[in-house]
Amino acid sequence: MSRSILVAIKRVIDFSVHVRVKPDGSGVVTDGVKMSINPFDEIALEEALRIRERGLADEIIAVSVGPADVQQQLRTALAMGADRAVLVQVAEPLEPLVIARLLLALVQRHQPLLVLLGKQAIDDDNTQTGQMLAALWDRPQATFASKLELDGTRARVTREIDAGLETLEVDLPAVITTDLRLNEPRYVRLPEIMKARRKPLDTLTPAELGVADTAAVMRVLEYRTPPTRARGVRVGSAAELVAALEQRGVL
Amino acid sequence: MSAILVVAEHAGGRLNPSTAKCVSCAVAIAAACAPQAAPIDVAVLGAEVAPVTAAAAALGGVRRVLSLERAENAAALAAVWAPQIAALAPEYTHVLGPSTTFGKDLMPRVAALLGVGQVSDLMAVQTPHRFQRPIYASNVLVSVELPAQQRVVATVRTASFQPAPAAGPAPIEARQLQVPLPGHTRFVARSPVNAGRPDLQTAARVVSGGRALASSDNFQLLYRLADALGAAVGASRAAVDAGYVPNDLQVGQTGKIIAPELYIALGISGAIQHLTGIKDARTIVAINKDADAPIFEVADIGLVGDLFQVVPELEQLIRARRASAHS
């Protein structure tokens, strides 16, 4: 186990973009749309940087899987403070299980103390990759983390669950997926962007990582826009509101 | 032949309502398999699970309940439960868990151990291997299809299914699995169950507050209205981030997805990430000072006004209405 942290990041349509389905239902419109680091992954990276700043890790490696364009997001990760970046370059979108296999191969190369990644990506909303990596790696997982304490060989993780908060203790190395309230990611400053241009960004192929089969198993047959709700009524007072609720039979 | 396994969610000796919704989804898959039979089993893992297995056995459509008692199963640790569910999986064509934080944590680990992908947030069954699910915070729906011979592992979007009705008890079968379990993950603590108020995930009525409440104290206004209505309390991410209420009240893409009969949004602007969580509510009411707030685009009934004035009035009217109904 080295003292490195692997942070997996995904390039996604920016959270502020209103996503639209293509007229032929073959996908969503991505042309000319702003792309960003998945916000949950940005939180994962921020946490890794803070762990390094506390002297508990030496190297932060940002990794991603996707087309060459993902270099933009990896450069942002380097500007935020990652020491180096690795892009596993593929043209087609991959399923979470394949991503987990690629991450496992990177884990075996770098032997990190921790793998940090967002609890979900805001595009596919799958919430799978971290858990799948932990299963394949046969290591602990702590998902939906809102607090993380390290003591060298163990991590104590507070998780946001439906019933409130849960605390787990896991042996390292482990996979931790990050929730919104873990931290607030830092802003990138211009000098850091300039400096990031000189940091190493390596590109690999799945074959170089020993993952031969990356084909999708699940076929997406159709994309569609969900039905919208009919426009409602406006009322002018609490009394009118109660009357409207009574009329709808919900009181 | 098809067979479906539902992994039960439970805590404190009580079966979580998410399990009855998963059973409904399993019933829909079984119907899609017809005329082939597709029996439904429920697996209950825990240290002592007798009351939970009894509750699971009373769900309509269940063939039998598997009781997997083991001291290590006391807490629902994904690393501990997943290998046991994976060991049961060869008997089944479909393995389902709820799309709650419990199922979201556990099921992908099960899928990876089985070497298959997972269908997340399954919202409709189109064939035994074709399902609809939401992406992009429910702004897009996709139909996904798996190869017919592949085992289906899925999390079920609980807001899309009604709970399975009660029926005559199914048999309960104790199982002992010889599966080695890891010791690398240990349960430390869990916040106490919030008793006394309806559960946000299953409540018929929900009153939710946003940043406009402006303080933890002001949420009392909302709690009083919720009490008058017999409603659960929810919140937007902004209100949780600001520390007005705890995280388990968050409704939306990254919080809870709910489908109450009545949802009242107070001082919530209506970011798409929040709207994701309430799309299946039958009636949405919005009270907001800002007439242009996006929440009004989805509200069935909108009231532009100061919530600090309107909410106490509304509470009084509802209490008066209840009192006259009882007299």
C-alpha cells in the first residue's frame, strides 16, 4: 500500500444545463453543451487534497475513463491540486462494471491507500461504480460519506443514509464514495491552471490495462422526455388554498 | 424458469416499506414472464429476524421467505451481506433491492460479485429483461434491455410502485450459507430512529421547507403545519446545507424520491434536482414570495405570498376544519 489516493472523476453535462432529448430519441443533446467534472467527484478530489494537506497522503492521482475531451476535466483536476492524471481513453461510453474493472487495474498498478469517487454521476444517476470496484477489489466500501477521518491503517466514515447518519470503521485500503456535505471544493486560480499544464497526464488504453472486453451489455433502446405536469392554478390566500385542496379531495 | 429474489430492508425489528414495493415490482416482472411461472422469494438477513420474516411472509405474491440469521448480519454492511446474496443468486433470474440508501449501497456490490451490470432505479417493467429507468435527475427516461440469458440485478425506484397488499402467510425457511465473510468493515453507530412523526419516504402528506425559512427556529412554523396535517417533514438541499434540518429530510436527486398524495413546498425555489424528488406526488402545492420561482411550473396549486404570514393562517384553517369535522 502506497501513500497515494486515487480519485476517479467523470466528465458530465454541467449540472446547470437543462438536458434535452434528441428529436429522434437516440440520446441527449451534447453539442455545444457545457461539460464539467461530476460535482460529487469534485468533492472526492477536494477531500483527497485535504488529506494530503494534513500530511496523511503523498500523491493524488486523478483518473478518468472516456474520450480525449476528458483531458479538459483532468487538467481542471490537476489545477485543483492533483499531482498527476491518467486518462483511460475510449470512444464509447462504458458501463459501470467495465469502469470498475479498469479502475481495479489502476488500483493494482498504484496500490493506493484510498480510492475516492463521487457517490453518483449526475448524468446516468447509476450509483454503482464505487461499490463495484470495492467488490472486485475485495476491499471495504463506505458510500455516501459526509465525514472522513483517517488514522493510517483505518478510516472512520460517517455516511448519509435514509435514516440519518451511520458511522463505519473500515480497514485501508478502501473505496469511499462522497456525498454533498463532505466539503466544499476550492476554486481554481489562474496560476494553478498555468502550473497544471506542466503536470503529467498519461493516456492508456483498456487493452494496456488488461481489460479486453469493454462492450456494453445493456442496450439503451430509447430516450424520451417524461410527461410534464399540467399547469396548475394560482390562489390568492390561505383560505382559497384550503378550498382548492378540498376541491381536489386531498384534505 | 424464472425466479425472483427480493432482498428485504429492515431496521429495529421492522420491515422497511421499501420491501413491499420491491415485491410489487417482482409481481410485475412475474406477470411479464407469464405464462411461465416466476415465483418470488424474499431474503431476510440479520442477527435475529423473526418479526421481520413474519412481516415479509405476509406480503401478497411471495412464495417463501428465506431467513438468513447470522451474528455478522446484525448491521446491514454491504461487504458482509453481498457475498451471501451472491451465493443465493444462482437459484434466481432476477435479484431486486430497493433504491434506498440501503439498496444503493448493497446491490451494485452483489452485481459485481456476480459479474453483471445493474439496472438502477427500475421504474417500469416492459418485458422480463426490458425496463424503464430515469437518468439526468429524471429529466430523461430510458428503456434498457439486457440479454435474455443474463441475470438481472436491479434497484427498484420505490416511488414508482405501490406496496404489495397483505396476503396469507408464505412459509419461512431458515438457510445456513457457508460463505466466508470479511472482517474489514465494522459498524460503529447509527443515529436514533426519529419516532413520533410520519416517515418521509412513505407519508401520504409531506410539508417541505427551503432556504427561505432562513433558520432552524423558523422550521417550527413548518412542523406545526405538518402536525396539523398529519404530514411528514422534508426539506430542500439548500435548507439541509444551511443546517436548518438534518440530512435525512432532504428531498431530491441526491436525497429521497417520494410520491405522497400531497406535497406542500414552502419557500422552495424548485431547482431541477429538487423537482426530481417530487415528480410522482399527486398534488403539489407551492407557497413562495417569488412569482417566477420554477416550483410554480410544476405546482398544481400555487400561492405567491410571504410564507411567514400564509403558513400560520393555513395551519389555523386546517386545525379549525379538523375541529369542526370532529364536532
